[in-house]
Amino acid sequence: MFAVAKPKTKDDLPGDSTHEKDENTSILKTKLDTIEDFQKSGRKFCEKLLSNIRASQNAVSDKSVYEDVRSVSKFLDLIIFSPLKLGQKFKVGGELMMMLTKDEDFGSFIGQAVKQMSKKNSSKEEDQILWSLFMNGAMGWSDFGKLLCNTDGFINVSKTILDHLFKGFDKKKQSPDQASLVNQIIAVLHNICTFGEGSIYCATQIRKAGVMPTYRKYLNCARLADDVFLRIPFIAAAADIMEEGDDILHGSRAEIEFMIVGVLEACNCWSGQFNGWYGFELGRVIGQLAVFDSNKRLLVEYGVLKALNVLAKQKEEVEQLTATKGLAHLAFNEENRKQMVEEENLGVVQTLIDLCKSSDFVSVRESAKGVLWTMSDLLHSSKSYAEQAEVLFERKLNGHVMISYSREQRPLLLKIKEELTKAGFKVWMDIEQMHDNVYDRMAEAIENAAVVLIAMSYSYKCSEYCRREAAYASSLKRARIPLLVETNYRPDSWLALMTAGDYHYDFVNKPFDSKITELIKTLKNRIVQENTTQLIPSTPLSHGSPDTTIIPSNVTLLETTANVSKEPEVITTMSSRENEYKKFQSLGTEDVLKWIDQNKLPRDFFGEWRAKDFVFMSRMKQQAPEYFYRYVLRLTKKIKSADTRTGLQISADLTDALDHLYLS
């Protein structure tokens, strides 16, 4: 965001006007056509400023130094309004701010200048020049934002000035310079939380400094009540640092509609800007608001999908990535997912698929695929997107199809096996019962599988052996396809958790022929079919349990010739893990607290957890890792702790701790 005067008409908008360009160009005597021209001229301005700072006996009081600061700031402003591509703008601005930020004399100058700022003389010209540099500089180089945050007193000075000027702002009794200063400070605080890799660090520091109440005070004041143009900067700044419970939408759609229009207009403008905002910047504000469950549905009802879809189609990485991240947050709402998939005219799903296939940026391809994965169950069952989803989600794998099932459903599974074998797949299915080296053979079957078919039934859920099979397959990240094979049974308990979000092939309520055709088509997209004979154990494989089986063959058991050996580590690992769980669950309250301290987890949050609660989380991590990580990240966001670590850091520590359920 960059501060601009409120436009009276659309023709006066910075993104569509040459006024600012002409004014800023006047500080240059050379013509700027290429990125190299900007780089060369920019270095001259920065070198002159650094030279003047070093030569001055008291730089913070030297007017010539401030004139050089003004020139650098105006040059950065010129870059913003230049015809350079977004990536080029940030490249040039980043290089120049890096040149300044890495200079110790410049850092010292900034530190001394901040100390001189005070609420009594905060409107003086020198301070306004500095705030202009802070605002434009933070858009170029993330380390400059860090430099400001780490400068002693910077955040407190920002907050103090805003608090001091609030009364005059609310009563419209400010001088033009004071009004401009409020705008600049908000722009600076927003920019250092938005641009570059240091944005999260800066947002955390601003939140800790207690700036949110100041934002809220401005947002609730009478002057902003009916002025969307003035409200948006404060909403953007608040969105940067808001947490669950910080409701800043107030049920009004005016500011969201402003952002939607801003994104659309900016995407159609040669400069990529609207009213002092980049299109992706407004898209990011929408994404920040979408993080919180209370906003997700509201934002979609207000119409943000259209704006994010248009933004996703732009050419720059920052535009595409901002859009996909915003859509990712919105897709965690069930109604939003359905709307994205069912309302094809929105074009959201197809845009995401196109990005997965053809975006020039790896980060965008991965982000887009993540959004689609969130709605994978709907895509697989959609007539319009099912085929594309099958191709998109799975690369073809080498290995056999393993059928994991309980013996009560054996007749149906034998029929499925027969059809898969006819289609050319190698199939593992335990027709007999395993007796010797049960776990070795079970592990071998899973490890050599490309896809595991989970035949879901009540007896499967209750079987200890089936659960171990499914858990081990999940821990190895084997592709999983759930089959519904028992009348009136819907997965529950651990089986529901593990297969939630997967597309279930219903062989009970749907015609067998249609479902087996669908399953074969899916497997052909996932597995490399070979014209080779699978070597399987000559000894019939069995779990040694009447409950369950899993087994081999593209040939009959009589045709097999090779014994498959397996190291005993799997048995040892599985049994030792169970022993670890039992020992940990026997710990008393004091020992659990010691373990919490040992793993550096915040006591004020985890102190009330029982040993069995941590064991449950560890089992979830092993058996359903995708849902474990989603749950943990949401859980740690809710931590209200004196701990200074971020939710992500606490999530990482908890995840690591669950692998070591013992006291050292």
C-alpha cells in the first residue's frame, strides 16, 4: 500500500493517471526504459545518501541528508508507478533497499531518527520524509521491515503517534500533514507485514506490542463509519495481525466489495494498481480474513471467488500464489467447497487445474494442487472434473494392488479381485490364512503395494490386524482407495478418521459393473501395468486371525515359486511402539508434566492433558498423518499462552515430542 490522496473520480486514480509519474520523473535527468536503467539510477541515489550520512557530523539533523532520503523515496515511488512488471519492480526495489539496509551507517541513522520522533513534533517535515521512505522501502526488501521492527522504539513510536493523533482524526480537526501522517504510518505497518519473507516476523512483533487495540479504536470511530476509502487501510493492517476472535468485518460488505472491485480493476490496469493498492495486495487481505472460520462463508457470500479467480489468472508469481492461498483458506469451509465445484461458471476449479498443469512457478503448482486436494472427494464424484482429478492427483506407480479386508466380505472381494486380474493388474489378496511370520508377510505385502484397497466393514474396523495393516500402509504413504462393502455400514472410529476426504467406491448400493469399471479406470491412471508374473510366497499367507486377510496373485497359488523374506525390524518396531504407548499411559500426572517440560511444550496449555491424550495424538499421527497435521495446526492457533513461540513452532515441537513418548 502506498499513500495517495482520496480520488474524486475514477480518472484520478493513481493506477490510471500519469500525474504521479510525471512528478516523480522530474527528479531524474535520464530516460528510464529498461530494468537496467532503473537499477543504475537507483544505485546512484542510494550511494549519494550513504555518502552524505557518513560525511555528516550529525546526520539526523542535517537537512541535506533528508533531501537525499526524499530522493530515494521518490525514486522508489517512481518504480511503483513504472511500466516494469511486478517481479521487476520488487527486484529493483529489493536491490536498492538491501544496499541501504546492509549498511551499518544507514541502520544507525534510522535508529537515531526514530528516537527523535515524538508525538509533539511528529508532523515535522523530516519525520514525514522518513515515513515516506519507510512506506515505500518496506515494499521492496523484507529485511528493511525487520530492520524497522528491530529498531528500538519504532513500533511503540508508531503506536504512540497514532494514539496521539486519534482524537483530532476522529473529530476531523487534523492538519493536512497530520492526516497524511496517519495514512503513512498505517501504510508502513501494513507493508512490513505484507511484503517479503520477514512479514510474519513483523506481524508477530506488532501484535505483541499491542497495536491491535489502536487499530480497533480507529475502525470503531465515527469518521470511518461511512468512509470505505479511509477504512480499508486500517482493515488491511488489522488483518495482518488479527487472531481468532478479532472480528473486524462487523457484518458489513462495503469494504469487501471495495477489495473485490480493487482486485478486478488492478488486474485490468497496466500498472497492476487501484487506488494506491496492488491487486494481489488486496487479494492478500481477503486471504488473511479468510484464515478465520467466522469469515470464510461470509467472504464467499460477498463474492470474493470471482476476484480471486481473476487474480489467479495473472502472469506474476505473487498474483497467482496470493490467489491460490486465499482459495485454500476458503476451501476449508464445506459450503464453499461445494460452491466452487458445483458452480462451474465461477471457473475456480478449472483455473486451479490449469495452474497445476501449466503455471511457470513450482510454488503455485503445489499451492493449487493443495486446494484441489482439499475438495478431492467432491471432484472425484463430479461429472465435470472426475477424470481430470484422477489424472491430476496420482502419478502412475509400480507395484501390485493389495486388498485389505475382513473375511466376512470375502465373496465380494474375490469377485473384485477376479475382475482386476482380468484387467491386467497384479493383485495381492489373502485367500488362505497366514500362520508363520505373520507381521513380516503383512509388511511385505504393504511395502510392495502401489495401491491398497481398504474394504470397509464393521468387522474390518474391529479387527486388530486390519487396523495394523491400514496404519502401516498410511505410515508408508501408500495410495489408498476405500471400498464400501457392507450393507448399512458407514465408516466410523479410526476408520472414518483415516479415510475422511477420500472418495469411497460403493459396491453395496451401486451396480457392481459400474463401480468395478470406475475402479479399474482409476487404477489404470495410478498404476503402471506390466506383462510380468508376480512372484509370491509358496506358503499361503494368513493373518492367523479369523477376522481378516490380505493376499496375492495374478496367478494361482500353485504357480508361485519364490519365498519372500523380510527383516524382523517391522515386528520389533511395531511391538516396541505398543510397549512405548503402554508405558507412557502408566505415567502419573507429575511425570507427564516432566515430559511436557522436557519437550519444551507450554504447560499452561498442555498441563491438563492426560498421558492417554498424548498417546491418542501419537496414534493419529501414525494412522492418519494428513488429518493429524491439520488438527495440530488449528489446535495450536488457539493457544493463549505466555509462550513467545508461534503456533507453527509449538506445532513442530509437539509433532517431534510425540515420537518420543518416554522420560529421559
